Amino acid sequence: MIHCEGLVKIYKTDDIEVVALQGLNMTVEQGEMMAIIGNSGSGKSTLLNILGGLDRPSAGQAVVGPWNLLKMSKEHLIEYKRKTVGFIWQNNARNLVPYLTATQNVELPMLIMGKADRVYAKQLLAAVGLEHRMGSRLTQLSGGEQQRVAIAIALSNRPSLILADEPTGSVDSSTGEQILDIFRRLNREMGVTIVIVTHDLSVADKVDRVVAIRDGLTSTEWVKRDMDTALANLEDDEESTATAAAPGSRFGARHEEFVVIDRAGRLQIPKTYLDEMNVAGKAVLEFDGKRVIISPPEDSTDSASPIDGGRSKEPD
């Protein structure tokens, strides 16, 4: 569904140039539900805006379904935003027109396309649990209800991709859980691909995969595993191929952690590993036939020994 390769985004002003994405690589499969995490300034929101057709990449490749986002005309970009992608903002005011009812808000994108369908609008509101709020306006809805209307709006033109920017950021934890459960149910029932940008690490239990972005590059990803397999792997010896319980893993046994290697063979080693090994600037790289071992140079002031976390696992 999504393929980004060497994606670059540079913002320029009169005397300042900021590189938000520095050659990012990422693939998202059709029907997948995944999350993107990262610190402020890491480039995750920039990536979401590019995928949503709200911003243009500076270089590289960004393909969503049949659309090449670098080569689209203005007319094609409008068609892409209307038909292929649905966007959900963290700020509810950007999702809803305050003087319209919930049903009218969901109908609005259909009206713009020239094919209003009130029956379908009501079906979408029922799907997000708002059967009793169809005639309510913005001021009559709670924050969680407003966000659920926003989900229905994003689905109104039957897009194949939903992009959500911090969808649980403005609601309490209980409401956030309900919203993520709705995302998961719609993902399974409608087959829509969902990409969520978030700071909320609890989202990991609701998605198939979590990708971390650091300094404009994909650095680490966690893939959700079958729980029985995860528990069995934890009982294996320390040479097990499981990496979920390794130092630096954020999500425990439910997820297996990988570093992301680009086509040039570059990767970002988790900072916790580098700190434990006392590696900075340069390192010694060895290959024993099965594993790559990273260690500090011999002239390092603190000759820390290599650790398992600094080794790549044996290829399948």
C-alpha cells in the first residue's frame, strides 16, 4: 500500500534550511494497521503530511497504491485526497464543521464528490457507536465523541488508507482505548490500511507493527507476535533468536524488535546499546561467520566489552 525509499523533505526559509526527512525507507502492506512513533522533530508528522498529500517531498520515492506522490499534478493530488486517503487530526476543530450535525459532517465529503448518501453516513456513525448522537452538533459532543465522528468522516468516501495524527492525544486513556478498538475493528471489517502517528506507547498492543523514526530516518521496528510463540521464546536460552526482551525493547514479550537496514546497509543502533558499550563516533566491527559484533576501539578510555544487544541475529 505504501512504499517510501530514500524519502527526503527539506524546509527552506530565507536563511535557514531544515532537513526533516533524510532518506527515509518504509513499507506498509495493504490492510495493515501500524503506528509510527518518535520524539518531537523526528520527522513523523512530516511523513504523515506527505502521505496525506498535504506536503510535497523534496526527493526520493513515495508511492501509495497506484499514486506516485512526487509526480502527481494538482488535479491528481485533489483526486488522491478525495478518494484514496482519509485524514484524522488530533485537533477536533480541524475535523468537524461546528454548525453541522454529526450526520451532516459525515455527509459533507460525499456532497463535495457529488454523491451524498445519508444512509451510508448513518451506517458509519453507527459503526463508531454514535447511533444516539447523529443529530448532535459539535458543542453537544464530548471530545471522544467528536473524534469518533472524525473517524466516520475519514471513511465517508471509502478510502483505502486512513492516516491518524495523534488520534488519542486529546482524550483520556479510557476513551483512547475505545478509539483504538474502533480503529482495529474497522481495519478488520473494512480492510482499510491504517497508519497512526502517536506518542502513546500503549497503542502498540492494538497495532500489527510499530516503526520508530529518529532524525528523519526509520531506526527500529517492533512486530507483534503470537503470544504463545513469545512465551515459548522467552523460555529458550540466551542464544534464542527472540529479541523482544532485549535491553531497550519498549513493548516486552508481545513484540519482536528489529533494527531497520536500508539498501545501502546502513542502520541506527539503539542509543541504549551504544551507551552500554561506551561507543561513540567510531567502533570496531567484526564478523565471526554468523554474527556482526560491535565494540569500542582498543584505545577507548573505557574498554567496554561487546554485548549481545550489539549483535545482529543470525539470518534465517
